Amino acid sequence: MKRVPMKKPSVSHGISALLISAWLTAPAGARAPVWQPYYPEQEITQIRTLPASAFPVVAEQYQANLQPLIEKVAQEYGVNRQLMNAIIKVESNYQRDAVSPKGALGLMQVMPATGSRFGFTDLLDPETNLRAGAHYLRYLTAKYGNNTALILAAYNAGEGAVARFNNRVPPYPETTEYVARIMRDLQAVATEQLAPALRQEVPSQPTEPTSHTTVYVVTDVLSKVFDVMLSSGTTNK
């Protein structure tokens, strides 16, 4: 099969990845996710989970009722609550009894082998399932150095698949769409939470900005953005 040329990432995509990484993770030293799909000579496919659309639509109230438990588990394991929510939405659409054709179970579609690996067995119990998923996310975060794209790819396709493609997002159609969809969802939430930091008061009498004024305004805005991002990452809010 002919190798498909890889498109260069856009500037906006790079900025989005940086914002998501800083927003999801704790301070200093966290690396931005690297979106580097690799295209092999032959097509490889892998299906682990059903798309969320395969599950019944969930009442908003049911989703809301799970939030206190999700927040509790996220704080306990030190992972971002919004990341957990984004994964649950795509994996099971908040169906606690969801079972995929490959045997992934529950809200976060945890494979039995993964659950057993971390000491969890009753994966159709919502709290147990959330704890298993959060434990695995914490492990993947430590392994991939806060690289959100690789964390998601490994969660979906497995650590072995990521390793086979030299620590890049595997080219499986399901996995690339899975990573892209969750990154888009996280970007939307992050943008909404960061918006207040970017709002500027418009002066009643417009003045001609100088180069120094421009530098000060940009610096102030960036400072506010990173303050909010780091706060969001450390508090899981």
C-alpha cells in the first residue's frame, strides 16, 4: 500500500495542544501533547470499543448525578475530571453497564485484564469502574510524561500499540478518531474556562498603542491564561 503523506500540523492545532496539555496537567515540566500519526505500509485495524453513538442517549440528569462520584475519584487519583468525563462520553456515553464486542466494561470501558492488573474486578460497578479507569490514567500519565495524545492512544489501543509505532499515535482509524475527538472536546472545555482570562476592558477613549503597550498587554494576557490553566490542572476543576 502506498504511504500516505502526513500533513503538517497547523499553527492552531499546535496552540490547542499546548493549551490542553497545560490545562490538564500540573505545573512546570509538563510537556505538550505531540500529534504525530504514523502511516505504515499496510493498513492495520483494531477495534476495542463501540462508538458512543452505539449506546442509548443518556438523560442529562443521569450524567449530572455521576459528577460528584467522578470528581471524588478524579481528586483521589490526581487526574483531571474533565479528561475523565471526555473519555466516559466517548467510551460508553455514561452507560454503566456498557459492554463492547471485545469485552471492555462499564463507564470507562475497562478491559478485565487491565482491571485485574490494578486490582479491580467488579467493573460493572460504577465506582469500581471509575477507580480502575482513573488508576490506569494516572499510570499512563506517568509513563508518557503528560503527553495527552499518547495517553489517549494507549487507553484506546493499548500501550503495546503505541510502542510498536515508536511512541506515536497508532494509525488505526478508530484510535486516530478517538484521540482527535477527545482532544476537540477538551479544547472546547478549556477554551470555555480560559475565556474570562482573555477578556479585556475596552477604554472609553481609544488611544494609539505603542509597541511597549502592546508587549505589556500581550504579556498580561498570557500570564492570566497560564494562571488559569495551571490552576485548572492542579485542582481538577
